[in-house]
Amino acid sequence: MASDPECHQMVEKKYLTIEGKKEEKPCLPSKLNILKKRSDFLNLRKNCLSVKGSSVIINFSKKKGNTRFGITVSKKIGNAVKRNYVKRVIRAVVRNNWKKLEKDIELEIIPKKGFIDLDFKFINDDFNNILKKMNL
């Protein structure tokens, strides 16, 4: 049955239609590109520049190596559920704009207090404006 030409045609049609509908996913940052340790954040803050937007503050410095980012969410934002939501939104924004980021840069993204009340489109536009201010 596997050698049946009709079966092959059906399978080819199925996969061709599925591939035609697929959208190109944005380039995703790997887990190696995330700042996790306290020492990473402290080293970044020693020699960093800061850019403020209406929804987030970004500390950045140029370092040799991969582009890396970290997220700092204070307890002023809200309880753990709200802080985790904020982190997910920021990761999605970074994922959407990953190709725009320059190589050899480290970012620390700090959301401001009213971040939860903002919609995704506004946050994404604000992040793009900050990248323009950073000359990336």
C-alpha cells in the first residue's frame, strides 16, 4: 500500500497545501541568549547605557559574543501571576524584533509600573522606538 501511486499523490497534496499555508516564524532567541545569573546583570549594569520609553527602560551595553537579553520585573508591578504575564509579553516583543537587534549586545528590559494596562501593539511600537533611539 505504501508503493501505491495514488497514496503518494494524496500525501504530496496534503503536505504541499500545509506548507503553502505556513507562515514564516520570526527568528527565535535560544535559551543560551538569556541573562539569568545575578552576576550577568551586575556586569551589564557596570558599563551600560540606559534608554527610557513610555512602557519600559532598557539598559544595554556592547559586549563580544552573542546578543543576550534579560528581564527584570519588580514586585511593584503586582503579584507573581502579573509579573509572569509581563515576562511573557516582553519575551514575545523581543522574539518579534530579534532580527532588528544588533549582534554583540546585552539588554536588560525593565517594565514600568503601568505596563500591565497597555496593549501589545503599543508595547511593540514603543520597543521599536527605543531600538531607534539606541541606533540599532
